[in-house]
Amino acid sequence: MSLVTITDPRSPAAEAYRTLRTNLSFYSLDQPIHTLVVTSPAAGEGKSTAIANLAVTMAQSGRRTILVDCDLRRPSLHELFGLPMAPGLTNLALEEVAEPPLQATSIDNLWLLSSGPTPPNPADLLGGRRMEELLAKLAAQADIVLLDAPPVVAAADAAILGAKADGVLLIIQAGRTRRDQSERARELLEQAKARIVGVALTNAPRESGAAEYYG
């Protein structure tokens, strides 16, 4: 995983993430997106790298951005930004801390709410009323809240979160994601009444960029 938007901001990959940011902004003109879940059909498709780079571009555009690691089964965003895993989301959900323990990153306007300790029942924690209250509280503190969720087919977490958020962005990796997994992920999200705002293709051939957005 790498933050290409920081390490190589003039690269085609970084520009593709900025294009993704722009397309999402245009999409939300009529239907505002304050909370966005980013997930993938299966594991290993680059969703955490994608959401982290998207968060950087959002912050660089001047939007107050909160990135939340809701992948409580395999959290990784704290490692990507070189920050502690705890206290984090689980500590907040369990009311062990009163306010969201947001950590400042090296990017202006970007804060990370890491996962916190791994809970025994991630889906129950994410599906509770307390999580709805937390999302509303975070949305009041930022222009955009980006939620990194586990793969859709692997766990119910993403569908549960998607039903609570304003939209879901699905990450698909060229040459890796299977068609049946993509279709199953879409079905599960639609069954949960989640609003799929688009699909981002990663690992695409260089001539088409590293990430493309389809509305």
C-alpha cells in the first residue's frame, strides 16, 4: 500500500485519484454525500489504498476530511499513516472515550479515526444505534467522512455501514476481481438499501490511469 498522492503527486495514478474526487463532487451536487463507504467485493483489491489516497485528495482540495477505519477485522489505515491503532472507533463506540479520538495526519484538513482494538463482534458494533450517532457526530465536524469497510462478500459489515451512509463506492481491481464476486457484492449492497454511487477501477493499464470512476 502506498500514498501515491503524497509521494508522487504528479503521477498518472495521483491524477486519477483527483479525477475520482472531482467526479464524486459532481455526482453529489444534487444528492449531497457527507458520509461515503468505500469497499470491495473481495479481499486484496486495494480498497484501503484507494480510500486513503482519495482522502488525501479531498483534504488537499480544502475539504475538512475525516477518514475512519471501519475494517475492524483487518485494520490497516493507521499503519499507512504511521499512527497508533488505539484509541479509535471501538473505544468510542464502547464509550471508553467521550469524544472521537481523531488523529491529525501530515496532510492539512485530514484526520484519521483509527479502528481501535479488534472487537469480538464487528458487525454488531457497526450495526448498532450508537454507530448512527457517531456518524452524525463525525459528519457535523467535517465536510466529508470516508469509511473504510471490509469486503462485501466476506462480511456483512460493508452492507450494514452502507445502509447508514450517504453512499457506497465499490473498488474493483483489473485482472483480479471476478465478475461473479462483483455481481454478488452489488446484490448484497442493494438488498441492504445502500446507495451505490459508482465503481473505481484500480490497477488499470497505464494508458487508462490507475483509477477510473464510473457513475
